[in-house]
Amino acid sequence: MTTKALTLVLALIAAPALAAPASSTPGMSAPDASPSAAAAPAPPKQTIIVGPTGKTLVITAAVLADLDRAEATMINHSTPHTYEGVRLTELLRLVDAPTGARIHADADRDYLVVTGGDGFRAVFSLAETDRSVQRHAVILADKMDGAPLTAHDAPYRIVVDGDQKPARSVYAVTRIEVKVLP
């Protein structure tokens, strides 16, 4: 093997180690280029909601089927999209979070942490997600523009009706947890 060919082989072998580091921007990550990452099956996507007392609910299509549906419009990349899903208030009620009239007591200090599959997190006050306080719907969407969410956004995406940017719209939601301030 010539010196030039050997140098090329060594450069190709070292290339993964010299690759740019993963992005440090929240909600963004670089794909893993290792051979084992390509062969590993994707973990199952599951969404759970944890209430203020620890009561937990795994969100499934069957759970959503029994709840009223709502729509929310959000602008994403300068294009308005209509999302469909269940109001977050309805789901929070199932884990004993304060909703409706109960939101107006001490619960107005409570908040939610919503986590996406990529680790991105957004925080909402419990009051801003409740229809008795906020007229804009906050939904856990499973459809966009009448079709199921893309694989990137699935299984569910948080959408706040009227948001001009998707900054708080967590996609591939894995966890919604109610936190109580002391």
C-alpha cells in the first residue's frame, strides 16, 4: 500500500472521532453516526402524565378516544397549521391536577414541565393551560392538517392556539409533569 493510500485509510478511520460535537442548542441534537446507532431499534415512544400527587397516566389512543377533541392553529416556518387533539386540561384532570374552579385557589402557582423525545423542555403555568383562565386552547395534538403527525412529531405534540412561533410547541412528547410550588 502506498503512503498516500495509507494516509487516506487512516483519515477515514479517524473521521468519526474528529466529527463536530453534538449541538448544544436546546431541543436540537446531531444524529449519531456510529454503526451501532444505525442498527439499534428505536425505543418505543410513550407519553406519560404525572399529576401533583404522583398519579400517572400513560397516554394511548384509547384514552384520547373518550375525550372531547379541540383544534389549535400554530404558525410553523411561516405557515399556519391546524392541529387536532385533546385539551391539556382534560388530561390533567385524569391525574387529579386542579382544573376549572380549583385552579383559582393555591393552584395558580403550579406549573407543568413538558419534555420531548429529544430532551427539549418547556414550562407552562397550570393556569395558562386551563380553559377557565385562558381562552386559547392548549392541546396535546395527534393530528396536523387532518393527517396523523409525522414520525418526527409523533406520538403527540403540545400546541398553544395562536402561538406565532413553535418555541413552546414540544414535539414527540414523552412526559408532562405537574409541579407544585411550596
